[in-house]
Amino acid sequence: MLLKRSLPKIRWKYWVKPWQQVDWLLFFLPIGLSIFGGIMILSTELTQPVTDWWWHWLVAGIGVLIALFLARIHYENLIQWHWITYALTNLSLVAVMIIGTSAKGAQRWIPIGGFNVQPSEFAKIGIIITLAALLHRRTASSLDSVFRALLITAVPWGLIFLQPDLATSLVFAAITLGMLYWANANPGWLILMVSPVISAILFSISWPLPEPIILFKELSFGPLGLVWVVAMGILAWRTLPWRRFALNGIGASAVNFMGGELGVFAWNHILKEYQKDRLSVFINPDHDPLGAGYHLIQSRIAIGAGEVWGWGLFKGPMTQLNFVPEQHTDFIFSAVGEEFGFVGCLVVLFIFCLICFRLLHVAQNAKDNFGSLLAIGVLSMIVFQLIINVGMTVGLAPVAGIPLPWMSYGRSAMLTNFIALGIVESVANYRQRQKYYL
């Protein structure tokens, strides 16, 4: 009799102990977003004979099982496999260029078993693991460590950029910057890394200069670009080594100047018209209301029509009449805004904030630098995708093919997010060494 009474306790310890330290709030919040995302996908396709919402839930269920499995495995095992992970990441991206299928002007998918798999999504996990393994041994407090991390990231980043997939390559940049900052990189160095891109933008905002200053037909820049170039020179002189003769400041100014001029040259001679239109409609959607600006205009109308409380589930006119293109993927947030209003949007954003807060909590309480960097890499990935996706639906960011984590339809993206969640949960689960007894 005593043996029978003790059996349930033994089984409970056996099944629960391996996940005892898991952050359950962090685990259940993405599950809730996935369930709600499936409902919103169903709403966007209510009048269409498709079952994307069902696939969304099915892949999410598979992702939950994978996350639970990864949470039980010690994350430190990833260190010895990080070069193999890095090699497989690059090989998969090369395979896309050879045997991948094309859609919408990009070659990003590999057909496997009747499904299209997007290796660039899984490559995010690969680069997080690789950078965490490198930076936990040597922090980013020295320039050689920073350059080593950038060199490692450059290979998969370049392969993704060539697909072309500019949106995912920007996610890679966000992950790298976030992890370098957490690994004690000088913030000034990080600003200098992205400064040529900002120069290219500022140089494009120019107006004619006095005739004697324009030495070449293509060489023209406005005051904003000039101020930025000077500021980056001063920042380089203050933060970089080898200050003698201020050569580092002069070099940084020259790099930013060349970056700005290259940006103007690319705008005038390299970018195609549809690429220019995507950037132009960000500033002025009415520039092409029936073309490149159509997505943004319809999305803003749908969100605005929701007002405070929204029209109600399955009742949004813009959503039900399919006025917003790609609403079940990149523009799923516009369906939330129309059918649940401003309050619904705030609730969704609050849940994402809780997820980010728990990720930061795991990073701060990890027992080693490797686990902490893994959590920060995932945090950087989620935060950047959240900001860009929500920003583009309300007109605060250019339209880019970046899904909203756990809510947008996308099987590869869903599995990637749950794999990342499982790795972070492993960091939380093993923040203290434990002994399990049966």
C-alpha cells in the first residue's frame, strides 16, 4: 500500500524535475501569441478556401515539443558543436543558391518533402550560437575580437544578401550588434560600424550646393551629411586607439564620406525602380498609391478604422474584404488593430515586452557568459523583428519582409522562434547545477 502511494510522487519528480528551473512565463507567453496568431490568420482568410491557420497551429505545436526537448538538454553542449553548426548554416545557404526555388524575385527556399524550407531563418540560430561561443571565450573589449566576430558573421550575411533577402540580413546585423554590445564592445565602435549606412541615407537628403563647391557632377552632399562625417571623425578619435596625429578620426571621416557617396551612387545607378519605390513610399505613400504604397496605405487605414476597441473578431471590413495584401504574414498586426483596436494592439505589445523582459532576466541570471550571450542574441532577434514589423504596418519603417514573431504565418520562422525559445529555456533551466533523484 505504501508503495502504491509513493508511485505518483516518484513519477511527478521524474517528469517535472528536468524542467524545474524553466521560466514558465517566458514559455507560455509565446504559446499564447501563437494561438492568437492562428485566430487572426483565420480571420484574414475567412472567405478563402485555405487552412493556413491550421498549419500555423500545427507547426507551433511541433515547435513547443522541440522547445521542451531543448530545454532539457544542457546548452553548454552547443559549444563543442558551434563550428559544425556554422558550417551547416553556410552550406544550407549555398544550397539555396544551387537548388532553391524562386518566388517574388528572390531565391530563398529549398523544397523538402513537399514543403518549402527557408534556411535563412534557421541561419539566425546558427549565427547566435557561433557568436556566443566565440565571445564567451574572448569578449569584445578589443578591436581584434570585434573584427573576428564581424568576419564570422560576414559569410552567412553575404550569402543571404545575395538571395537577395535584405530584411533577414538586417536581422543578422541587429543580432551581431546586440551580442557585441553585451560582450563589452565600446558603444562608440558599434556606432562607427553602422555610420557608413547612415551616411548613405543623409547624403541622399541633399540639395544643390554653390557652384564653386561642386567639383564633380556626382559629388554633392547636404549639411546633414557633412555634420555626420565630422561627428564620426571626432567619435573615432575619442574611442579608437592610435590617436596620434588624429589619423583614426580622419580615416573614419573618409570612410563615412565614401559610404555616403557610394549610397548616392547606388541610388542613382544600381538600385532598380521597384527598390527605389519601396524606400520612397516610406516617406510618401501617396507617391504610388496603387503600387508600392498600396500595402502601407491599406494597413494604416485598417489600423485606424479599429479606433479604441476595434470592430470585433471576424468583423473588420478591411480584413474580411481582403483589402490589405499579405495580411496573414507580414501585415498580421493590421488585422489586430482593426478587429481589436488600440487596446488590442497595446495588449499584444505588452505581451512582447514581457517576453523581452524575461529574456533579459535569463541573460542576467545565466551562470556563464555563453548562456547569457545566447539569451541576448535571441532578445536582439525578437526586438528587431518586432520593431520593424509593427513599424512598417503603421508607417514608421519601410516595408520589409520581416514577420511578427509567433503571430505571422511562416513555418520556418515559427520553428526558428521556438528553437530559440528552447535554447534560452535551457539557459534558464541550468542556471544552477542540480541533482535529480528518482
